Amino acid sequence: MAPRPSWQGHLKLSLVTCPVALYTATSSGGDVHFNLINPKTNNRIRMVTTDPETGPISRSELVKGYEISKGEYVLLTDEEIKSVKLESTKTIDIERFVPAKDIDRIYWDNPYFLAPDGKVGQEAFTVIRTAMEKSGQIALARVVMSTRERLLALEPRGKGILAYTLRSDDEVRQPDEIFGGISSAKADADMIQIAEKIIEQRAGPFDPSQFTDRYEEALKALIADKQKGKKPAKVAEPSQDNVVDLMAALRASLEGKAAAKKAPTKASAKTSKSRARKAG
């Protein structure tokens, strides 16, 4: 089943336009989701919308309200909210091209796939995508999603376009808010050198398939055990290393990693033994 688009409208580069659709580029389908259950009845708890004065009320009767002072709201219906129309409500208008390195990574937010919506605009879409690819730069545009206008960063990806929403400047905290209390004293040069060697030992290509959600897997195993009537196994607490001698800890880390690299695996050890027998 094809995914449903999150947004539909037009992509525009100057006077060239084509119908497009935005699709979320990520999926949370495998996540473990819990419901609140009353253990006495095994019934799922339902959340009921309630007015503190009149009691339960249907969601269809509710409207959105913006609080202007304590307990005072400006009420807006869905029709009134939809009446606020910008060009970016239905058009992704490319405004500027910038080098990718100019966009600080902290501003990148959620990824989407941008694709032609139907066959009519595929030629225009391909022209825009190819021109973007040849420019080697990131295209900046705006789009209205979830009752707010977002800045979009667009770049070619395969036959389509990868679109990232970018956080606005007022959404990003200044680093000094968090890092201000960190000491400015320089670290020991020898310690840094050992740490660099540890980094070299752990260097390798990025393979996302190697990084599974171990916590989610453990939750699923727990659920499976409970379903079978098994008593959940006790899991040892993760070790909390209390580093007293930093230099000793760095050296031990370096030596431990080097030893692990030299130590043959069971498979390689068996292979070595069989080769030795054949040679004998």
C-alpha cells in the first residue's frame, strides 16, 4: 500500500511549476506502543474530553483557542484558520540556492521525499531536479504544514528530491546557555593523544543496519515472555564506571581494544587449527 502524502501542491522555480506531493521519509511502524489498561478489568482506558463545569463534551463541538491572558482565549474555528492563505500554503516556491556547508546541522529537522503528483508534471519536475543537481547547492523554499510556515531545504536524491524542514532561528538555543559552565582549561596533551588513538581504532564506515534499537528489542522479548507466561529474567544493571585515574582509564581502553583486535574469533581459531592439521 502506497504511503499517503503529508502535503500536496506545486513546486515552483521562477515561472516553471509542477504538481508535487511530500511524503514522510521515515517510519515509526516498528516502535513499541503501550495503552493504559485497568489491571482489575483488563479494559483499555479511554480518555474523555471533559468541560470542568458541564462534564463530557464531543470533540466535534470543540474549537481551537489562543490564550491571550490567564483564562482568556481568542476562539478560532477550522474554517477561520483555513482562511489564512499564503502562497506557501499550496506552493513550494524556491527562493534561493546556498552551499550545504552554510546550513548549520542544528537547524536540520524532519526529512521528507518530494515527488511528482501524477504524470502530468513529471517532465517539469525532472527539469527542476536536474538543474538543482547540476548547481551542487541546496535550494531553500517555504511551505505551510500543520498550521505554520516552515523553511524547506531541497536536494536531489535518486530520481526525486529530499526535503528537510529547517528549524527557525528562534527555535534554536544558543550553545552558551548549556556550554557556558564548561571549563576553558586545556586538556593534557598525552591524554588527548591516547584518546585520538582510541578513536582511530574505532573508526569505520557508517552502516545504519548495525545500529538496531536494543531497548526496543528487549521490550519485545519481555512482552513475548509475558505472553507465554514466563517470568521475566532479571537483567544485570549496566556498570557505572567511576573513573578515578583518567590516564589509567585511557591506557586500559587503548590496550583493551588492541587486545580485542588481536584475539582470534572462535571461527578463525577453528580455521587455523584445521589448516594446521592439513599442513601436518
